[in-house]
Amino acid sequence: MSMPFRSVARSLARFFQSSLLIRIVSSFFLLSTVIVAFLTVFGFSFLARSARGRLIDQLEAIAAIKVTTLNTWVDEQRRHAVSFMVIPDLRRGAASLCSAAAWQSAAAEQAHARLDRIFSLLLAEFPEVHAISVLSAEGGRVVFSTQASQEGRYRLLDSEFTEGMRATSIQSVHPSPISLEPTMSISTPVRDSDGRTVGVLVVSLNLDSMDRIIQERTGLGSTGEAYLVDRYSTFVSGSRFGRVNYPRGVHSAGIDAALRGQSGSASYVNYAGVPVIGSYRWIPQQDLALLVEVPQSDALQPAARHALLLVGIGLSLVMALAFGVYFLARRLAEPILAIQQAAMKVSAGDLSATAPVVTRDEVGDLAEAFNRMTSRVRDLYQELEQREEHFRSLIESSMDMVVVIGADGVCGFASPSLERVLGYTAADMAARPLLSLVHPQDLEKCRTALARLAAGRDSIVTGLTGRIQHKDGSWHTLEASARNLLDHPAIRGYVVNARDISERVQLEDKLAQAQKMEAVGRLAGGVAHDFNNLLTVVLGYSDELAACAGLDEEARANVAEIGKAASRAADLTQQLLAYSRKQVLQPRLIDLNALLAGMTGMLARLIGEDVRVVMRPAADLRPARADPSQIVQVVMNLAANARDAMPRGGTLVIETAPAFLDEEYCSRFPDLAPGKYVMLSVSDTGTGMDEDVRRQLFEPFFTTKDVGKGTGLGLATVYGIVRQSGGHITVDSEVGRGSTFRVFLPAAGPETPAQAAQHSDASRARGAETILVLEDEEPVRRMIANLLERSGYTVHAAARPPEALRKAEEIPRVDLLVTDVVLPGMNGREVAEIVRRRCPAARVLFISGYASGAMDLPGDLSREAGFLMKPFTPAVLTRKVREILDRR
Amino acid sequence: MRSSSLRRAARRGLTAVVVLLLSGCLRPGPGPELRIGFIVPLSGPYGPLGGSHVEGAQLAVAEANDAGGLLLNGRRSKVTLVVRDGSNTPEKAVAVAQELINRDDVSAIVGPILSSQAIPVAHLADRAGIPMVAQIATNPEVTKGTRTVFRVCATDDFQGRAMARFAFGSLGARRVALLFDVASAYNSGIARIFAGETSSLGGRIVAEETYTTGAQDFRARLERIKRARPDVLFLPNYPVEILAQVSQMREVGLDVPILGADAMSFTEPRYNAAIEGAWYSVHFSPDRPDGRAGEFMKRYEERYSRAPNQAGALSYDAVSLLFAAARAKGSVEARDIADGLRSVSVFEGVTGSMIFQGSPDPKKGVVVVRMEKGSPRFEARVDP
């Protein structure tokens, strides 16, 4: 099959498959056409077979008749020839001509003329006769012939002569050596009056005339023919067929069979190449073959006509039915086509398309089912979209980054969070190996993890941390988990979930730092506690010693030095405790100006020489309510902060001023009450801070300093202390111009702070009350007991709480319980409560090396209890005791 | 389409298929068969003449087939000789020829040997377009007016005149007598030519006695000849008649030198004594062979264990001429062979050179021999 034909066939096939309607109609059309064709072929072959049978019968009959007719005709001619010899003139003339010694003689010429006359008449009478000759017995010389050219020839070897000399005979059809044409002749002896054979009369028959008998058609139709062929395959009638057309004779299956002596009927191709149905006969009497033939086309014409009619009717019916089928199919197909239209729309994306339900049959069910299906698909689609949107927004809004890396290491998908965290857009990530962003030190780790994933040894890798370069060049620490989903059809890659843990890492670092500081502080606090006990003893006894009479001037001075050194040591422990915030807030009225004045030395040590410190105390400043030691810390912290902001030197201004915060201002801050405040400001001329730093300034662990330089707790502590004190803190700052912190502390009435009296009265207070001392440290207990006894009090000392409680039972009354806060088994407060139940009038003075979180002093501490921080001088203790006992 | 053409086309198609199949074996397949019809008397009075003709023709065919076939256009065509008995009657010869042409599907015909037969057969062959080569039918009428008929012998025209000149010149015969079959084309034809030439040379025909075929008693005619006192008697008749005539000559006491034509060559040497001393013309003289003839004689003797005669040599040449024509056109088709025959200008046969030059009758000499002691002796060569 050629290519174009094939392509045409393909497109035809496509066309027929394209439409249901066309397929139904064309299928029907094809089927019915095939049936019609089959019927036609069957009908035609049936008709043709019967027509052929009839025709062969007919041909056989005709052939039989022809043979008879031919034999009769030849017989008749023979009788004619014999009868010629009966004509007396003829017989005599012929005999004399044959006997003539010389044929040029007068007698011969006379006889010749006579014969000529007679034979001319005969020829006219008998058209079947072609020529008549007289052959002399001597040499077969033609002495007379109606064909003058033949005269003078010797024909003694010709069968006409040799046979005719013996008797009347028929020379069946043979090629004449003279004319070369098939010839048939009848020869009969010519006898003279004596009865001797003197010659032969040869009557040549007109074979055209014979052929005409054969040719006469009886029921052969217009194209049928009958003809004779001699044994050499030559047409008997040359005039009818034209000899020159058949130089080698005529041949066909029929002729060949007849020449083999057979007779019969068959279908074959005749001498002219025409398919015929023919009957053939060998006629032995005449040495001739008779052929009677009808062209198959003619023979089968009626059958063909009937078949054509059949085809015509069949095709008309097919056409009519095709139209019917077309309309029927259209009616049936229309609802289906409507569904098809709807389906096309749906497949094109229009999910709102519906198929009309026009019938209540299967097609209607189909349409309904289709609509239900479409609606379900629509719902599913919407649901899917929502879910997709849901998950997409989850991924997009997640701080976690989701990245899909192909097997080639290139990022195929990156969630939007990637850009937020690392600055890269999805386009930046595409075609960029993710590993190229990894910090060289972390690269090996990442590669190993990916290799393990790729090798399938791990299906998931978690907790992988590493540094990734931000688009701006900075490094971010990420924690990632990765999963091998190369085989997942929808992913085909490694899915990496990562989050930026840079801040957390920093926080953790800071926490570790803070914990370290905490530990240092705890250590310091522990040391300070024991130190305070020791210092209390040192201070107590050096004071005692100084008070002793009998010391020379030099010894007294030495003792004073011991006292000073102990005091300085006490300051240091105090600062250590402040640093570690192990002190108890003891708010009281303080004169800020006085406080600041007292700090000058400390500040100078803290700040160093590059920074100039300017104090601007305000006149007429009200006292503030706060814990002075805390405020000292506040100032110290702010000053340290200011110093750090001025690495190349500058001016630190510490100022105090009265302030009033109105309601409008206070409403902006929770827990801030309007009223009078005392303002303490610390200003520097340093680098200043930007908005970001300012916002985070007071957050714990926030620091702009290098690791190890700051705890990040300084300003947080300031804030906490200020807030705890009911105060308020603000900060003004400008980058490059310095910062100003303002601390607002609640102002008290214009009363004189107690502190002034403390410092102004150095003498010991005395009394006669009964005091129970509970202190587990032996030296401290002894020192306190001695001191108080010397000051006039009745002292009972106990080392353990049970002992103290027993003594409290035993002694008639307890006016004051002096107890250490931290005790073995039971703390000072519990002991105080039990004692107070026994003696409700008893007052309590708590003493402690430091105040831990457990040491929450009761609310009425200020009236019935007091607190004294170790170490203390004997004077402070006696005064404190007196002060508590004197409260009424 | 005619059935014979169909058959030939079918044969050609079949051959083509065979050729295609064999070409797979890388060897040119056999060519189409060359069928040659051969008409000679095998029965009747001239029956004995046929054998030598068949032998000569079959030698040529065998030579071709022994070589694998006739080489035509690079392919070997097998040659088949279809031998048919033409007996002695024209009727029989024509019928046989018709059968060869129509039924046996031959491409060419060789024969018949009798001019009386050859004349109608020649016309039949010519009408059918079949080439025909007459090996020894010498009558001029044989080729006259035809396009496909040729011969390998001198005509009666030539040999008649040659014998007349020999009689007049070499034998000095001035009074000439003739006895011949007037009903036979050969006899009467050559007799008339001989007589005419003798007259034109200045000789005198003192007796011209005729008879018709089959006559047995010639004594009356011989008596008349005796009375005419001729120098020579020309007997252009067939051997059977000659034997009777010579015998009756002795009976009537007619003792005169006998002249004959090519028909005087007897097939059986035992009859040679009867014509002792007679001069006659032959187309082939075995005692003066040239190279080709000698070669032929050797092969002939090898095959048939006897020396070839004129009949065998002429039939050999006739078949060979057809081969030459077929080779010239590279075809076995009748029309091509006829064309080939027309294109042959000179043909070297075992019986001598033949110069056609567009004529169907070759310019070819004859040899005059004298029967001496039972065998023909070369007397003279007469070239055209």
C-alpha cells in the first residue's frame, strides 16, 4: 500500500470515528451495502449458472442441427456432381476432350466450347459449385476448367484426380496446392462410350456457400457465431474471416478440443480473444470442426441485467433506509450529543456546564449521572482548591522554609518564607545548587546527610544544623530536616524543612552566659554570707576593742584601721550581693542628692578617667521612696552603660529634679500612678542608640556588647528595680548624639529621711528588755549576746531553733527575738511566728548574710519586725534593737 | 489475440520467469526453443531420398544442441527439428506445411525437396510470414514473388544453362534430345531452360519427348529419339524414372551420351552403374572438398558411418543458413529470422559459397561430374 493511500485511509478512518451519527449511518450503510452486494453476487451467479446451462443446451442442439445440415448439404452436392455426368452432352464432351490426342485439335476445341456452355449454365444454376474441371486420365492434365487459368496444369498427383479415376469420391476439406485455400471437391470418373475411364470431372464446391449454411443463426443472438475450421486450424471460409488476420490459423480451447476429435461444450476464450460459451464438434465425415459460440457477455447479459436491477433496487432501499436511520439516529443521538457537548465544555474546564435531561430512558439517566458527576467533580475541585490554598498559605506563612531539591542538587521549589529568611526569591534558588550556600565548615555535614538519604540508609534526617549565607552575605544558622522523596511521583526530590534558629542560638548563648553569671553570683553570694558573719564578728569586736579604756593612742588607731578595713570589706560584699541581686528590697525615704553624693567615689572608680562626671543635684528635692541600695545599683548600672557608650570619652551628667506625672501621661503606661515624683537622669554624649536597640533596651539579655563584656542584665535590672519601686523609666537617644535615661521615683512628703539620723548618731543605744538571740554561727552569737548584755539587755542565746523555742518557753518573757534568717531545720521566720504566739508582744529582728528568695518578710515587718543586713557594727545593731523596741 | 500468439506469449512469459529464476543462479537461462519444420519425402516413390536430407539437417541441429543450444543474444536456444513426410504430392506437402505452421508452431521451414511441392509450400509460408529455405528445390518459381523463401542451391536457370553450355562447349554436342516429365515442375522447368540455352548457343533440339508423372513405358519416345540421331540425350528426371529410361534405352538400342541435372545423384550407389558415363550437375562434390566441406564430411562420417551425399550437404547448409539468420537477429521469431535471411549477403556453406546480395537465390556454382566406374568424377566447375 502506498503512503498517500495509507494516509488517506487514516484520515477517512478518523472522519468516520469522529461522529457518532456518521458512524451509525455509515456502519448501517456499509452493512446493508455488503448485504446487497452479496445478494447481487449470489443472484448473478445463480442466474448466470442457469443461463449458461440453458445456453449450452441450446448450443448443443444448434450444433447437432448444423452437423446434420452440413452432411445433408455435402451429400446433396455429391448427388449433383453425379447427376452432371448423366447429362449426355456433358459426358460426351468431357470424354472426347480427355481422349483427344492433341488438345489443340479442332475436335478438342469444339468439345471445349460445348463444355464451356454447359458448365456456365450449371454454375449459374448451382451457386454451391465453385468450379468445374475436367482432368484427362493422361497425366491428370486439366483439359477444361471453368477457371481458364487452370487449364494445361498436370494434377495427376492430386487426390481429386487419383480418387476420381477410381470412383465418385468426395475430397474432404484440405488446403488446395493451387489456391492454398481450404478446398472441398467431388470427383467422378469420365468414361468414354466404351466405358473406359478417360478422365475425371472435378466439381469444386463453394465453401463460402457451405459456410453460409453454418453461419445461418438460429437463436444465437446478434453476436453469436458458428464456423468451420479444417484440421489444420484454418478457417474454412476465408472470405468471412479474412485469412490474412490469421497467418497461423485460429486457435482456442474449443478448436483444439474439436481437432483432437472431441465434442462438447465449455467456456473458453475464442480465437479472437473473446470469452465465449461454445459448443464444439468434430465432423469426421467432412474432416471439419464445427464451433458454435456465444460471447459470455451476451450470454450472461440477462443475468447481468437482473443483477443490475437487483443492485439498483437494493441500493435504492439502502439509501432510503439510510435516510431513515439517519433521522432515527439523530433523534437517538441528540441527547447523547448534548451530553457530549457538555462533556466537551467540562473537559475544557467549564465545570458549570450541565447536560440537559430530555428523556427518561438510559440516555436521560446518563445525562443525570453526568450532571451529578460534574457537580461532584466541581465540589471536589473547590474543596481541593481550598485545601490547596490552605496548605499553600500554611507553607507560605510558615517561618519554616520548605525546599525541594532535585537529584541534581538544584532547588526545584522554595517556599516564600525562604525569601523572608534568607533573602532569595524562588527564581534566585532555581538552578542554584543549595549546597553552594552552605558555610564551608558545615558543607561536609550536609553532604554526608544528603548522601545517606540518597543511598537510602536514612529515610529522613532531622536536627541537621548549619550556617547558610543570606543574600546580603550574612550567615544564618538553620536547623533542617530532610526527607528522601525521590520516588514520590509528585515530588521527585529531597524535601528539606528548615527554620532559622539564629536568634535561638544567640539566646541560648546568652542564657548560657547568664547562667554562668548566676553561678558566679551564687558563689559570690555564698561567700558573701560567710564573709558577712566573719565581718560582723570583726566589726563587733574591733568596735568593742576601740571602746575599751586603757588602750594607748597607737593601739586605738590600729583598732580603728581594723574597723575601717572591715567596713570596706563589708562594702565589697554588699556590692557583690547587689550584683548577684541577693539582697532584700527595703524601700524607705531616701534623699537622692545625698545618695548620689555618697556614690561619687564609687562612680569615679567605675567610670574611669576619660569621662567627665557632672553632678547636678536639684535644690528642694523631695525624698523618694525606694531601697537605697537598689537605687545605688540603678545609678551604677546607668553610669556603666553610659561609659560603655563613650569609648573615646565624653561627659556623664547625673541630674536630679522634682517631677510631676499627670494622668494623661500615666494612662499610657500600666501601673503608673499620677503624682509627684523625683527624677534622676543619667545623660551621656556617647554613640546613642537607634530605634531598634531602644525598643529592646530593657529586655533581659539584650546587649550590644561583645560576649563577656556585658551580661545583658544591667538595664533589665534597672528597669525591674524601678518598676518594683513603683517608678518609671524613659530613654531619649539619638544615634551619634548620646542618650539620656530618666528614672522617676515616687516622691514622699518633705520629711527628713531616717538615714540622716542613722549616720549622725554613732553612739550605742541601751535598754533593759529581755532579748532572745538565735544564731547558729557561734562567734556571731557570742558577739551579739555580749554586745547586747553590755548594752543592758537580758540576753538568752540559742544556737538551734529548738533550743531557742525551749528557752522561749522557759524564760518569763521575750521582748525581742534576734534571729538569723537561715537556720538549720527551721528558718528564722517560722521560729519568729512560734515565739510570737507564745509572747505576742515580742518584737523580731532578722539578721542575715543575704536574703534568698525564701526570705519574704511579712507585711508588718516595718512595725514589729526589723531586718539587719550582716555585717553590721555594734552601734548599728544596738541602734536597730532600740529602734524596734521603741516602735509603738 | 490469436491463440498461437497467446501460446507463444505464454511460452515467452514462462521463459522469462525461468530466466528470472535462473538469473538467481548467476547464469543466463536457456533461450526460447527454435523449432524448424523439415519437409522431405519419407514415403512414396521419393521416400528413399529423404533419409540423407534428414541426416544432414539433424547433423546441423545436433551440432548446435551439443554446444548447449544455438547462442542467441548470449543465451542458448535449443533447436528442434520437426520432421514431416511430404511424400511426393503437392497436396501432401501443402497439408504438412499448413500443419507445421498452424499446429506445430515452427519458426521456419526447410524443404520440400521437390519443386512441385516447394512452389505451393513457398507461397503458403510466404503468406504466413514463415521463413523457408529450399535445400534442393531448384525451380525458379519456388522463390519467385515471395519475401520469406530462400534457397541454398543453384537454380534450374543456372544449372540448366550450365549443362547446355557443357554439352555444347565441352562435348561439342550440336544435336540435342530431351526426355522429361512434363507434369513435374522441376523436370519441365530445367528442360525448357536447357533447350532454350542450347538453341541460343546454336545447337539444335532434335527431339523433345515428354511424359507425365508415373509413366512406366518410355520405349516409344526413346524410339523417336533414336530416329532423331541426337549427339546427347538430356534426362532432367528423378532417379526412379532415369533408371527405367536408361534400361529401356538399351532395349531400343539408343546409345547416346546421357546428360542429367542434380536429380541424377542417386542415393544408393548400387544404381550408379546404370548411368556409367553420364555427365550431370551436382551441388556438392565430395571428391574436390575445400576446408569446410572436408570438416563436414568428417563429422558426417563420424555420425552416420558413411560419406555424405549432396542431399545431406544441402540440408545441412539449409539449416545452417537459418541458424545464421537467427544469430543475425538474435531471435527465434519467424519474422526476425526472415529479416535475418534477407540480411545475409554471403554465406559460406559446406556446398560452397553463396552470394545472396538481396536475392533469395544465391549466386552459386555447380560441379559437372561424370559417372566413371560407379562413382561420380569431377569434370568441371561452373561458377556463376
